[in-house]
Amino acid sequence: MEEPHEEKQLNLDEFVVGSLPTVIYIPNFISDSEQAELLHHINQVPALRWKSLKNRRLQNWGGVVHEKGLLPQELPPWLQKITHRICQQTGLFPSAINHVLINEYLPHQGIMPHQDGPAYFPVVAIISLMSPLVIDFTPHQRLRDPNLDEVITKESEANEKNDGQKDCSLLLMPCSMVIFKDQAYSDYLHGIQDSELHSLDKVINIAKCPNFKQTNSSPEELELCGIEQNNVYKRTNTRVSLTCRLVLKVHKNLFKF
């Protein structure tokens, strides 16, 4: 594999959105052709690479994450290319990203509010492909289970608001990247509603989504639901995401599939 070229670092201050420290939204982080290339690789993998869950299916790349760290598997070149770019352009990761989850969401599918587990360095970068949707950030009281790689909270606790903390949402457009760290990582849950209809009432980055009106539902579609177009987005297509993270503790025994 040829050596990746150096990428120019972005001024991330220009992409910070909202008042929650720290959420960064970068529209058009990748081009349409790069999106098509990623989707080509994602769809070309053997069927056994997909793991079907109750509300979505996913591909796991980079190895097995558990409470003691990462049993590593080398990322394929097409993922190394994009993770190297993320590291170079953001400067937020102390070493190379070594774990990527690829999630596929049908229009009615989402993921329950959760927090990434302690095995990960506290920065998450998510690239969105194909179709828009809304991701929600909700303040919470943390529950930690050392046997899980994600921290899940009860719905009642997810709805509790700490002093001065408010929930908010982001609209994730195709080819964009969202990064969250600091308080957004440590004190908030993030999740996607299991619904075709996503409210835009608390979205904090609409101004950075100039192409949204072109992909939004028609007034006729929303009128059938009794909902005003400006407040709700109706999902009609599949969305794919790449969740890119760094596991700091890596076991030495490298294995390949």
C-alpha cells in the first residue's frame, strides 16, 4: 500500500456548532465520488461480514473491543485512507484510528441513547453516507458496566436534565462528518430515534445544511402526517455511517480474518 499523503489540518473552530462543548460538524468532508467509493467497498464485502441486530445491521472493522482493550485486526486500505485523513485534518487523535463500525439504518431504524465505553479515547468521528437523519444528544447520569463496550442508561435517566444542561440535535447530511468530545462525550448520551419522522425543533446546525431542502420531504408528504414541513424530516432512504474511534490499549497478538 502506498504511503498516505499529508493532509492540511482544518481550523475546527470554524465548524463548532451549538453551545454544548464540544460538537463539531463538517459538511462535505468527503466528495460525492469518495462517498461512492466507500459505498462500493462496503457493499462488496462478504455477506458474513455483516452482523444483524434488532434495529440495524453493522460491519465491525479493526478487531474485537472488550473491557481489557482491543484484540486488533488491521484495517483494510480503503478504511485506512479515510481514517488517516480524519487524523491529519482534525489533529484530535494521539495515534492512528484503529476501530471503525459501519452501521446501516433503514428509514425506520435508529439506535438507543448510549455513551461510548471507557475502552475508547474520548473523541468520536462519524461520517454519514446516502441519506440525512437527526442524531440527538441528551444529558444523563452515567451508568458504567465494565463488561460492556458501550454505556447504556435507562430511559427515565436519559430524560433527566442536569443543571444548565439541555438536550439538542444535529442534522447529519450525506458526506458530512460530526465529531464530539469533551462534555458532549462524557456527560451526554447520543442516539437516533427509531422513526421515519425526525423532529427538527432542536437541531442546532440547520444553517450548515444548505442542501437540506433539496432532500427534504415534500409538503404533500408531511401534510398527510399532519406535521408542518419546517419542523419534521421524513426519512425515505437508507443511511450508512462510519463511526471512527481509537482504542488506546491494544493487545500484541494481531489476527486477520
